[in-house]
Amino acid sequence: MSRGGESEGLPGTCSYSCTPPSSSRAPRVRRAWIYAKRDIKPEEWARLREALENCSLQAAVHPSHASSSGLPALPASEAVRWADVVVAVGGDGALLRAYHETGGALPILGVSCRSVGYLMEVPLSRVEEAFRLIAGGEYWVEERMVGLASAGRWSAEFVNEVLVTPLHRERPARFTVRADGLTILQGRLDGLIVATPTGSTAYALSAGGPVLDPQLHAFSVVPLAPLTALAKPLVVSSSRRLEVAVAPDRGCAATIDGLEPLQLETCTVTVAEAPRTLKLVKLPIGEDPWTKLTRRLTDTPIT
């Protein structure tokens, strides 16, 4: 299986597809690197270990779980060369962190554990079925666009969204959003979300943004608590140069995928489509995206 961050040449890959490719077969998975949320219970680790053993899969875990998992630890820098796949256990937050830890170099299989898990492919109760499928090459890889935010010397990829806010959030700041140099939104806001199609069902949706088909190459631009009724969510092609400027007297911060906010040196953030993609392992037993969307809208955990 390809180890690089580039998407071209991955066997069994179908960009943005909900059905398996008809003419290609994915390579059999032999080694899995597990990245899990912090509160995995001992009995849940036991179920994972049993499934791995029954499917003859070699496994290693992120070093933060070395003592609790009963599995050997391997840092992400070595995992990207050793593993065939990442198994993210928990909720969407675990999957997002797994992407950032590995730089998007490996396909990710999401296993939901006590979570809504919109990006997750199967619940923990079906993990052995999932492991048997990937061990037999009965899966495919769905690629989704990733965003790239930059400001001055800082840059970062985002799977879901970049949130731009004034440094001190006790009152709104004046924002200006430009696409290819033309102003498309301006006014005083509490903050602004720029989301990928994947992220359009996360924070952006909760803030009133639209749901984007994951096949689109586009960004959802969602203002937070605008003072003007004319500042509405917009959808902008990812081929355009998107700039988010905050009034410099207020300072500004950026938060990537719900991680820690970072104070920026310059208050103009440029957003573009990243060269790398999010690679999601898809299975014949996986839930269809519209059922997942219903669960997301009703906040119902996967069972």
C-alpha cells in the first residue's frame, strides 16, 4: 500500500465515492496503528485485542495508550512507515487527531465507541467484521478534500474547519472575506468558520451553515453571530483564493479542527485546498452517508 501523502496511485481508491470501485481490489491489510480517545475502557481494549488476534493483524498503538491497551507502542513518525492503515477508535475527534498525527499519510478506518461518530465507519460491536474485511482486501478508500489555512509564517491543514476569531472574544470584530480579491462578506461578527465539505456537518452546521456533498471541491463560509442580517453563509469554490481579514486593532486567533486556538501574527488568513487528502477506509458493512446525516442531525450515537 502506498505510504505517501499524495492520493494518486493508491490501489482501490475512489475519490468521494459511496460505492466500491468495480475494477480494482485494495491490498490486504497486515499492520494497523491504533489511535484511540482517552477514555477507552479495559473491556473495549480487550475486544480490540481479541479482534486483532482473530484476524491475524499486527498492531501498535499511539504511545499515550502504551500502558492501558496491552499493545506495543509506536510513535506516529514510525507508524506511517510501518502500518498499512490507521484505526481511529472513539469519535470524530479521535479520527481528526489521527489525521494530524500522521499527516494524512495513511488510510483511516473509523471505529465508533460511545459516540455519534459521523466520520466513523463501524461501531466497536462490529470491529472484528471490519478487521476481517480489511485483512482480506475487501474495502475501498474514499478521498476527501482537506483545507489549508495560512497567515504569515504559520500554516496548517484542516479536515473539518478553521475558526477565525478576534483574540479577545468579549465583543465582535469587523471581518472582511474576499474571494479572488473581491469582497463577498463583511461586517461585525463573533467569528467566522471556513469548513470543508466534510466539516460542513460539524461546527459549521451547528452555526447555521449548509450541508455540502462530500464530492464538492468547495468551502462553506459561515459567520458567527453577525450584527448585520446580510451576513449569511456562503459556498465558495476551493479553486478561488479565499482571504479572511480581521480588524488588526483586535488581534486574531485561529483554531484548527477544534484543537487549541493559536494567536496569529497577522490578521489576514488565506484559505485554499490542500494538496493532500483525507483517506477514509470504506466497507461493505458501513453505514450509508444519508443515514449518518440523520444520526448527526438527531445526535444519535451509532450502535
